[in-house]
Amino acid sequence: MPTHRLPANWIQHRFLPLVVGLCSAALAAALAWLVIDISHTKARTEIMAQAQSQLLQIRDRLDRQLQSTLSVPETVSAFIAAQGGMSPEIFATVVGRLLEHQRNIRNLALAPDNVISDIYPRLGNERALGLRYMDNPQQRGAVERAIQTRRTVVAGPITLVQGGLGIVSRTPVFLASIPQPAVVAEPRFWGIVSLTVNADALFADAGLNTEQMGFQIAARGLDAMGAQGAVFMGRPQIFDEAPATLDVPLPGGGNWILAAVPAGGWHAAGRVPALVVMLSYAFALLLGLLSARLVRAHQQVLALASHDRLTGLPNRRLFDDRLSQAVLTAHRDQRAGALLLVDLDGFKGINDSLGHRAGDQVLERVAQRLAGLARANDTAARLGGDEFAMVLNAVTTPEIAMDVADKVLLSLVAPIGLDDGQYVLASASIGVALFQGDPTEPLTALIDRADRALYASKRNGKGVASLAEAFGTTHPAP
């Protein structure tokens, strides 16, 4: 089964530092975004909990205020139920005492048979006397609900004629009938005790206002209609901004709904400071740059470890690896390859006559010419001193290998220019050994065959290439 693997020199790819840097920066930026998002989400959760806590406190205070306020009509209705009625003198005295410490109550009215007969305080409320609830469309619904449920019903808040907001409660009063033998006594409806509350003062005492501890507050549920009721406090848009909400149950059924959002809106709630965000992404970019530089430095270290410092060609270590890979590839693909050992002729004389600096320049020029003749899959290497090598990965015939060797010889014959303007002549001897990827031939044996062919070229007058015998050929003892 075929296998896929990275190229042998993938670590030295010139775009690898860029790819690693971009990936590192992207990963760090994604991590920074995740941390920022988690922090923002956590902060919003905490702010939502704070908003819920504020609403709970408001509801508790509102419940206490309502209970205290609505206890007044409940007390009056209990007196009437027990006494069968209340005279104007007693009404004024009792209600006056009850309202003594109730600054939120505007007035309290008695409506026997649903017609207002008395009201406290009377001053300023005379026009309400004689009002028939069942003839008034705005009053009739709440009164009928109170009679039907036999419980106090709260309506409003409504805008009062005197100004401000008011909450009106309707408490039904039923008188117990005189029990008769074998007859089930049914309570007789007496009328309504009506209470008008100063909603502005009530809400202020409960801490219900449009701004509360960094939150915008709104309330809806006009006439105890809950989510179906109109908004009577705060911006109506608050209910469209995913607010923290809380129900406020009201006597007689129904409820109000409180809502709260941060003063600056949710988009700014718990937002991480812009400087922190900028520094996080700047750190991600810096990490990407450092990663790219680290990979580039690693490539340079590997290059120094596997390439010749003078010529830049693969050194002996990398040459052995490339030759090993070429032999394995030849065995796998059932095709031949070739090893060329190239040794310069008379290089010692160049060093002696022109100096080592000139000799180094000659080696550099020779390396450039060999690298120019190597195909994409071939390898040109410097083994040491004035000895070079070429690994040809795909050679169909010995003639092709020898043709490459002749091109090398022809290339090296051309004069070599030095930095000081001088030209020197150089030549080389080449040993060529073919390999078929035979697993029984060690690399040392392959190199030895090429080396013997190289010495044959030296013995034959230098400046020539010789082809080694095929693997397995016996040699006479020297």
C-alpha cells in the first residue's frame, strides 16, 4: 500500500517560517479572543446577577409597601363586614387614624352598592361623591373582577387628575347573612372600599425608578396585565434588550414585570478594555514573529549542520542521507541511479601558488557549476577538500550517467575567474557507479565502486570519467 510522507528537506523550505509564524499568530489571536470572550461572558453573567439582585430588592420593598398600604382598606372592609356599615363620623375617625402614618395614600372611599357615598379626606375630593362604578367604563371592569374573585383588585398605575401616577385598589365587602335552619347562608354583597395610592411616592419608597445602581429600570403590566400590559415606567425599549426580569404578583391576581439593563447597554457591559484587547492581539502578533524567527534560526542551525560552510552545498552527512534515499527510491521504483565522485586535478598547486583564499574561491565556483548541472531531484555535495559528489536519482542507461559526467568535465574546463580579476584553469577526474537499489549492496560498497572508478580516471591521465563495474563483479587481488 502506498505511503505519503513529507519531502526530506521540508524543514528547510523557505516559506516554513512564514507559515509557522502565521499559524502561531492565528492560534494566539484565537486564544486571546476566546479568553476575552469568556471574560466578557462571565462579566455579563455577573452583571445579570447584579441586575436580578437589584430587582429582588425593589420587589421586596414594593411588596412591603403594598402590603402596608392595602392593609388599610382591608381593615375598613373587615369593620364594615362585622358592623354591617360605617357611619360618616366613625368613618372619618377610623380612616383618619389609619391614614395618619400612610403618606402614600391619597384617599379612601366607601361605595355601598357601588356608589361612592363617603370619601376621606373629603376636601378636594367632593366631585367623587355619587360616582356610580357600574356606570363608569373605566371603573366597572376592576369592580366586577373584585366582586367575582371576592379579593382586592389593583388597577393602574394611572395618571391622576390631580397630577402624578396613582394606583387604585378595589376591596369588595360582603356581609354575612343571618343563618336560618336548613338554609345555607350566602354572604350578601355590601359594596366596595376604594383606595387611591400615590404611585410616585410608593415607587420612590420602594426604590423603583428609571435609574438604580448603574441599571436602567422599566416596569410594565398596566392594570396587573403582566406581559400583556403597557409599560408604565422607564423606556419601553428596555424590554427588547434582553433584560433581567422579575414578576411582582399583585393582590387579586395579575402582576407587574420589572426589567433592568446596564446603564450603558449590554453591548458595553463587562467589555474588556480596548487597551487590553489591543495588547492581547499585539502579543499574538509578537508571538507569531518570534515563532517565525525561531523556525528560521532552526533552519540556519540545520543548514550549518548539514551544509558546507564555504560552498553552501550539502556536506558529507547530508550526502550520505541523500544517497541512502536515492538507493531506496531506486529499489522501490525499479529504476537505476548513479553516483558521481568528482575530484579536482592539481588543486594543491592552486593553493600553493595563489594562496588559500584563491583556493576557496575556486571551490566556490566549482560548487556553483556542479549545482547548476544538478537536476531538481539530484544532489550535488562537497565531501571535503577538493572532493565533490553528485547523486543522480533517475538514470535509464549508463550512457546517460556518463553524459552527465562529461558535462561536468566540460563545465570545469572553462576558466575560473577570481575576485582579484585573475583566471585559473582547473580540471577534474570522475568516477561513476550505477546502482539499482540492490538491498544486498551496502552504501560503503557503492561508494567504494565509485572511488575505484575515480582512481582509474586518475591513472588514465586525469580530466576523464570512468564507469565502475556493476555490483557483484569480482576483482583480482592487486
